[in-house]
Amino acid sequence: MIPHSLEALPTPHLLIRLDRVRSNIAHMRSLLAPHGGLSRWRPHVKTAKVRAVLELLLDAGLRDFKCATTREARVLLELAQQRGEHLDLLVAFPHRGANLTRIAELARQFPEHRLSVLSDEPEHASSLVASGLGVFVDLDPGMGRSGAPLEARSRIRAVVGASGSSLRGLHAYEGHIRSATSAERLATCAPIFDALCSITEDMGCAEHELITSGTPTFLEALDHSGLAALPHRVSPGIVVYWDLNSEALGIHGFSCAASVLARVVSTPHHGRVTLDAGSKSVDASVPDPCVCAAGHDDWSALRPSEEHLPFRVPPSSAPRVGSLVELYPKHVCPMVNLAERCALLESERLLEVVPVDARAHGD
């Protein structure tokens, strides 16, 4: 049964506004237009996760994607298969063990599609080749979480060599660069982009794809002349839903399409209210405030616990107990992943409640 209104939804509840998703995709298209169009975008679907939203990306003409988990890969491949469309999917994580076995199974199950995996060691790259998977060499531009350091040319060369004809390209994610202004971000990431161009030439990979850049620096990457001369793609995923962290970067034209609907459950004392949306429904790992309340700029979210989210509110705008509040996230990706179901809206009209198909791990 489709709930007849937001009031009928249990809280906390993830909301996805499809009209805003379409607007964000359209804005991304306009930003890419001077740089080669949608072919320059390989979106990371770790943010999207919902089948209806993945369909909007496919409707826009996108066929090249990144994902992180085996479940994300399966959901996207199943959807493309049902639509009769062929994908090029990079599982952007150096999976091993049972996860890697599962990806190889997906490659066999969906032979019409092209699957690749990140690798930063020659032995691992060889195992990907043996499993029938493509290889993107993972390069570390300074984050320190995976990938061969940019200066480790001999190691990079060894991974390229071990990949043989299964080599698909190079991959680097400079997600640690989050300066407040574009000029500051450009000053930091330009030397990284220069180094990536040099590595591409040094490794004889000028005809292979080079993937960089999430939401914070994709505009700077698109403007880099060296990258523009290569088969280069950017891979932001947050642009589909947007969030407050991204808004703080000064990138304009996107709007928050994902939120959490919560309810006021208590007024513990004067100037304080508590909502039923704690760390099990919003990303509490970010600095406070982790969310903002729509239409209430004078409210301030405090540190949530598992089921409780306190707000400091001016007495003049204190809500009544039981009222609904919509919360926009500082970081949207974990918020979507925490929800089992979401309500799809179109121009404020509630359409249906659907599963968050690609959430969680394991498959």
C-alpha cells in the first residue's frame, strides 16, 4: 500500500526527490558539455543505491560506472540486463578473497558487460587477469588508503606489466583535497594531475582510460589541459543527491535530493528538542552539526546518539512534540546506506516506498 502522505510514513525515513535528481543530472550534463559531454563522467553509484535513481542515470545515457561493493555491482548489472543495455563497470576497490570470487562470478553471469577491478600489486593484478576481469591500476595521490604512490614508478610499471592485455587504465582519487575555494583546490591538485599525465606517458598508457576526481575536485580536473588530452573521466557520485559538505565547496547549481524525515519526540527542557533520527539513520561520523533542519536555519543539531538527535532551538521557533522535520545531511552517502527503504517523491508528491536495493555489504 502506498502511504497517502508523509505523515503516514514511519520515522526516521529516507526521502528521495526524483525531480531534484533529474535536475542534478541535467546540471552535471551542462557542466560537462564544454569538456566532451557525458562521456567524461563515470559516476560512482555508491551514493545512488536506489534502482529508480540508477534508472535515471541510465535514462540520461550513461553506461560507464564505478561501484564499491558486490551488491552495488549486482543491482546495477541486473538493471542494465533487464533494459538490454551494456555497461562498463569498474569495481573501484581492490577486493580479495570471497568478494573477488563473487565479482568473477558476476562477470561470468553477465558476459555482455565489462567488469574491472582496482589493483596496486602485480600478484593481485595477475589474479584478476586469471579471473577474466579487467584491471585498473590504483594510484595513490596522497590519501594513503590504497594504491601505489605516484612516485613508485617501478611498482606501477610492474602492475601494468602483470595486467597485460587486461589493462583497462589508471585510477586515482584525490578525495583528500577539500579546500574551501576552487583556487585553493586547483593549487593543490594541479601537481597531482601533472604527475598522472606523466605516469600515463611513462607507462605507455596514453590510449588507456584515466579516472580521477570525486565531487570536491571534478571541476578542476575537467579544466586541466593535460587530462583533457587523454581518455580521461571524472567520477563524482554525490552530485546525484548532493549534500551540505559539497555545498560548502562553493559548487553551485545542485540541490539536496535526499533527506531524512524525522519526528520531534521530546522537549527535554527549554530551548531543546529531540528528534527520532540518531546515528542509525544519519551519518554521525562527521563534525557537528551532522544535519540541518529544512526551513529552520536558526536550529542547531547537537551530537546524536543511536536513536536520538537533539537540537538547540530558539524558544520562538520551538516545534510541537509530534511534528515532522526534514533533515538534510552533511554527508549523504552513509545516510542512504543506513536506510532499508526510501520514499520516492516527485514535485513533493509521494509516489511509493521502495527498497534501497544496493545498501550494505555481502551478496
